[in-house]
Amino acid sequence: MKKLYAIILFVFIGTIANAQYTKILDFAGTANGQNPQSDLIADGTFLYGMAKNGGTNNLGVLFKIKPDGSGYANLLDFAGTINGSYPRGFLISDGTFLYGMTEQGGTSGYGTIFKIKPDGSGYSKLLDFLGTNGSYPTGSLISDGTFLYGMTYSGGTNSIGIIFKIKPDGTGFVKLLDFAGTTNGSNPRGSLISDGTFLYGMTTQGGTSGYGVVFKIMSDGSGYSKLLDFSGTANGSTPYGSLISDGTFLYGMTADGGINGWGVVFKIKPDGSGYADLHDFASGANGKNPRGSLISDGTFLYGMTNTGGTNNMGVFFKIKPDGTAYSKLLDFSSTNGSIPYGSLIFDGNFLYGMAETGGTNNMGTVFKYQPSGVGVIENTVETDFMIFPNPSNGIFTIESSEKISAVEIMNVLGEKVSELMSSGVNELNSTTQPLNHSTTLNLSSKPSGVCFLQIKTETGNAVKKIVIQK
């Protein structure tokens, strides 16, 4: 099964101790941007992100920074007509280029799609949004290796947004769907995800009640199905972020609605059945109005709220997929960053994110946080493993003192990207790969980045970190 990758960070979360917050960057306006409203991505060496404002032209910047806060580099100052302005979504990578969108700027002022190399060279504007082909994209792209897929907040035939695909060289643009309001939703702000057959997403408005919908559609634009109409108190309203999947359920958040009117965490099956309201946000106690998406470790869902909490500046939290064990991990403040708009990522030891405001200059921060009980377990059994070469271009050899029964590769959403079984069959794409005390793992089709392998034997499991470096 072909998978669509939204970002290049792969994760597995286990157990360590000692919670610790670290602010690794204060945004400062002209020098390095301000007011980020997106997520970070990682390639094993740098974190990459965008700030909506600031920079030389006060139209936003694209930057990189090391996880310890050193090595900051401003890779691009957005400049309006030439290369777009006000980026809000996150970047993706194919191992050579970073791809992203700006909400405004470009020839018509309606936004752009672009690519740029991780060192800041090789910028190319792939598309100018013109209105008829969409306008004002606020989410991010995903890729299947052939096409980039995305959505715009407005534009298209009905001026309320579209779904599109385009090739990484800027050719082959196809409008897959015009949103139409009541029938299929309107004004999406988040991004798409895929299970290899369908694209799944949400809109902030439209649907029966006008509060947004959950939908699926095939990658050729056929097979659209509305899975859920958000209705306010009963199941939330106005989702800003994206969905994630554990293979059985889709999980998401709404910015409003629910019992208290401040948003919910929910799950729903990919066929539209099994909806469950997992959590109602309640302001001071547990945050309110989330604007980003969740991530998962297979045990907990992690996320942030835009406001609420002790200081009414947002929180980040964890909760189990059945809705139990909610825990507030951090209250944002004017000192450590406030009003987070995007989502978290994980590198195996730290959660990383950005806050839109707060910090020394009240222009936002980049931070990392190591919660108690979160981290990478390098070995959970007394078994000797060797993985080599590491880093590699995607071809790894695994050698074990015990017979290997399975190897799982986990992505940032908590999904299995791939799994090799003892039968030698890769369950996600039916390719053959023998397993014993030694096996070769081919991840050459995956982009550069950090990946965590869960290696299973008869006596237990172990997790090993690898780096794909192209």
C-alpha cells in the first residue's frame, strides 16, 4: 500500500523521567521572524519551520535551527509578489527539497506553492494561486512521491476552497474537488492525510449545520464521502487542524463546540461510524480552542490548545485514545511562549513546537519539552542488536542475537508505516523480506529523517533509532 507522507519525522515514544521545558528560540521580528502559526519538521540534524510575519519584509521567513537552539539560519525572507507571503502551514521534504505554501503573495496575492533546498538555495515558485485554482491556503502539502496534494481555504468555482494535486516540478495541476458548502463542506484550514486509498480531511465550515465536516475522497478526485457533520454541542464545531489515524480510528480536534463551547477531542472510523467525543475542553482546567493537530505514541495522544489553562495562554496535554487519563503537561505563559497555533513533533526524546506570541519579545518562541514518562527505550529486552550502516541512504541491515519475529516502522502519527513479519511478508505492500537473526530493511523510498524501529523477538521488544540520510 502506498502511503502519503506529511512530514519527515518518524517517532516512537516509550518511557524516561525528568520533565523539562527549554525555550530554544525567541522570535525577534526583522532578524528571524515572528508569530509562527505552523509546525516544525526535522531531518535528524535541523528543525525547519516558518514564521508568518517578520523577516526583512515583515512578510514571514523560512528558517532552520538545531534542536539545542544553536545554528539558527534564515533560509528565505518572503517578499510578496516574487515568492509569497504569510506562510501558515508546515514544510514537507522529499530528501532534496522542502515544499510549502504561503497564504498570500504571488502574482495575484492569493498565495503560492514553492520548493527550496534545506540550505536555502534552489528556490522555485511552483504555482501562483489565482482564485479560480484556489486561494489562501492555510494548511500544508502531502506527497505520494508523484504528486503533492493540498487544499485552499477559499477560491475555486464556489469561492470556498478546493482540493488539488500538483507535481513537484510545478506541472500537472489538477483541481480534485470544489467545496460547495452544505453538501461537502467549505473553507478547510488543515491538511490531508491518506491511508493509501483515500485522502481524509476536515473543513471549518459548511455541512448540514455550517460547522464543518469530516470527509474522504480518492486521490483522483472520485469517491467523495462526507463522514460527519459537526453540529456544535453534540460533537464540536470549526476544526482547524488535521486528522491522524491509528489504522482503526481517525482522531482530531475542533476549535469550538462541545459541552462547554471550547472544543473537543474526538475519534471516528474511516467509514464514518463509531464517532466518540473523547474530551470536552473546559478553559482554565484543561485548555480551550485548539488550533492544531494531535500526535500519537500508540498509548497517548498529545496536543496543544490555543488558549485556556492557568494563564489563558494555552496548554499542551496528553490523553488516551479512549478519552481517559487526560493530563495537562504545560501551561503556556508570556515567558515561555503563548497562544500556540500549530502542532507538536517528537524526535524520540523531546516534543518540539512553536508558540505564536510570548517569549522575550512577545513575538513567539520555539521550544522543546521532555515530559515525565516520555522518551525512547533503546532496549526493552536483554538482546544484542546491530543496525548498520546508520545513518544510511535507506538500506539497513539488522542483526540480532535472537530470531526477529517482526520489525515495525512508526511515523509521526503513531501509524505503522511498514511492518515486516516472520513470514517475510511486508503487510502494507505485500513485498517479500525474510526475517531471522539477520534481515535487510529497505527504506530507500522514504525521505531523509529520523526513524524508530520496534524490533520484536520471542522474549520482548526493543526500539532502535536510525537516520535516513540522502
